[in-house]
Amino acid sequence: MAEIKDPENTILLELKGGTVTIELLPDIAPKHAERMKELARAGAYDNVAFHRVIEGFMAQTGDVAHGNMEQDFNIRMAGTGGSDLPNLPAEFSNIPHDRGTLGAARSQNPNSANSQFFINFKDNHFLNRQYTVYGRVIGGMEHVDAIARGEPPAAPDRMISVKVAADA
């Protein structure tokens, strides 16, 4: 198990294979880190599908409006929504999109990130300074690697639960 240095800024993401421990980067992207904690604490991420999973690239999830596999789930809509909260301004930094980093998914507008995010399967430096990096996997990356692939996956995996470590 990963060593948790700051439980208030650590996310425990439960997948079918086990727990993924994510260290948030509030010093780099405070608004994005705070949004993830707010949605996790509200239970909004629980049962949300990984709707876009591209081999050798990344796994995307977090559509709290259309991605909950327990509430009127429609895979064709998953990936088109966000939360009821306002979109976030970009918080670009020099932190590279390395394997295991968490990036904020958004539309073409750099200030349109809301609830969706992706986890990089490999170093994707072409994304640097174009998508906000606000966390990194510090344990359980093997569970991320096991997520079903597809755009969308035929049988999508889900985030069973997402919690702030301080609350677990």
C-alpha cells in the first residue's frame, strides 16, 4: 500500500481489482484538487464509468451527470456532462503528463474542466501545458492498467467508490 503523507489531499479510488491511491497536487492546481475532493465527499464519483479508455494513452472517467452506472446509465451520453458546479479555470503548470498523472478533461475551451478526468497509461508529454495536471497515482497503478479498453468499452469498468483518505 502506498504511503499517504497528506490524507486531506489523497484520494482512494476503488476499482474492481483494488484501491488506487492518488496524491492530489493542491499547490499546483488548487481549484482542481478542491473540486475532486468536493465531488468525492458528495459521493458523485461512485459508480461512474470509465467511458473512454485508449490503449497506450489514458483512461477517462468522471462524468457525474451521465456516467453513473446505477442511475439511468447511457454509455453514448457518458463523456458529455459534468457536475452542476461551475467550470474551472485552467491551472496549467510545468508538471509533465507522465504515466500515472491525473489530468483534467475538458472541451476545446481551456477553462471548461468540470468533473471529468483521465489517468495517463504512459508519458503523454504532448498534453503538457494544455491540460491541467492535478494529481498522480502513488499506489495501485496495476488496477488502472487493467481497466477495460474502448471508446466506449463494450463492458465498461467503473469507479466503485471515491473517497478522500482523511474521511476513510
